Amino acid sequence: MPIKRRSFLRAGSITAAIAATGLKTNQVSAAPKGELNLYSSRHYDTDELLYQNFSELTGIKINRLKGDADELISRIQNEGRNSPADLLLTVDAARLWRAEQAGIFAPVTSEVLEENIPDNLRHPEGLWFSLTKRARVIMYNNRQIDPSQLSTYEDLASPKWRDRVVVRSSNNVYNQSLVASLIANLGEEATEKWCRGIVNNMARPPQGGDMDQIKAVASGLADVTLANTYYLARFAPDRSASNPAIFNRIGVFFPNQDGRGAHVNVSGAGIVKTAPNRANAIRFLEYLVSPPAQAIFAQGNSEYPVVSNVPLDPVIARFGDFTEDRVNVAQLGENNPLAVKIMDRAGWR
């Protein structure tokens, strides 16, 4: 069956990527047996290989509870000092910030984490650490647009793009974090002006997810959109939503390459302050930034690794190298409430 074939191919590419790191999985130091209670809002099947490998390497059993990030945060709060949660793993800097504001994280000091994760991709006080990166870029219909017409995020708000942009709603946390990054780089006034320009340039009211925006651009409904790169990878041959007609019609453009760089968001994790298995949770975090684990992240969901010299998903690699915005991702969370207010004032629904 096609689905099984895709799964086989993805598993093969992950194995090859791990081999390319030059490390064997058993090079991670052994740990005492025990358990780890992981609360996770990541929903990617390929993450199962991470949990399996860690347990085989260390003898530590992972008990995982999956759910929506906000629901998991509320659950940990409600459980209080009796919470079994050791680690919260989630996506988007804004959600990590919400957990931080809820007071559920405890700081961690780890040479492994600090040496492997760049400063801008971890909380300044060690409350949480990024594990993968997600580039939110401009995607365009390559039969209607020449990439020379593209330049920056800011330019998408100019009148020349009137009725040519499709984008997700302001409720989407990925868009909120992009706007939060603009606040950090441009200030509140300029960011609100940009949001109003985007609203004026929308070819239709916001609807659907990133993949729906990509489909709309491929169909010619609009010329450009903003989307995370891994969503386009899903349309590539032998992927979950394989559709060459869509994939081949979309170009990827990394904005602001002559300036601050393209916006990057993250997925990440923090140790719960009441963790009953804190040492095992730290050990798991350190494992997640090892090259073999980073290769699984990169290959499994077509994300960018936070550790250098880890092979990319071949589809993502085809999009090319880029300069990324180095603003500390903690600011994306801090600016989230203001970003939501600005988008609302601008009429971004």
C-alpha cells in the first residue's frame, strides 16, 4: 500500500541521516533505570523513534501524555505539587512562554545544552530549550512570480501586492510569533502599519492552515503566502500529502537576507519544577540535542536542527541555505500579547 511505502522510505531516510552524523546511538552514556513522565503536544509519529532509542540506551521508561499545549499547561497547574509531569515538550515560542508565565518550569544548568544550543534559541535563565527550528518564509507561485520581485517581509505590505496575498488567521500562533518578531525588530508602530498592509493585500479572508495557503497559491488564487517550510515538504513525492502538481508550482523565498534574516520559530521543552524524575528529564533533554536525535527531528518532520552539522531532510535541503533572524526566541513569547492586540487593531481576523 502507498502509505506503507512512504513510511518505509521515511524510516530509511532517518536511518541514513543518523549514520551520516558519524555517531552510533549507543554512544550516549548509559543511565540508571527509572522512568520519565513526558507531557507532549508534538503529534509526529516519527518522534516515537526518539523515545524508543532513548529507552534502549538508558533503560529509562518514558510515560507519555499527549495533548494540546494549553490543555497540558493547565493540567500541570491543576495537578500542582502532585503533578507527575517531569518535562513539557511543545511547539512555538509563544507556548513555551505561556508555560513559563504559568510558573511551571524550573531552571536547568547543563553544559551539554548550553554548548549545543545557540544562545538565541534558549531561555536566558535556562527555563526552556529549543530542540528544532521552523522557518516561516515567503512561498510563491513560480509560474506567476519571479523571485526577483521578492525581498522582505515588510515588502509584502506594499500596495503592489494588493489582492495577491493569502495567509492564516491571527489566531494562528505561528503568525503571532512572526508579528512578535517584527515588534522586536521594527517596533510597535511599524509592525501595526505592516499588519494593516497585509490585511489590505489579502486575496480572501483568512481561512485554513498553512497547507491550505500553499494550495491556494499553487492554484493561482493568490501569488504569495507565508508558511513554514515543513508544510511544503509534505507535498513532495513519497510524503504524507504527496502532490507534485502543488509541490512543483511553489517556490521558497527566504526574506530579509540582506538584513536581519528570515524569521525562525522553534519547538522546545522545559523541566517541570515539581518533576519527580528531574535527573532523568535532564538526561532526556541532553539526549535530544545529540546528533542522532537531532537527525531524527530533522528527517521526521522536515524541521531544522538546532545543532550544527546535522543532515537536513533532502527536500528541505533543496530550498537552500539562508541567514536566520538571531533575535532571542524568548522575545517572541514576551511580545505575543502585544502581537495579538496589534493584529486585532489592524483587522487581521
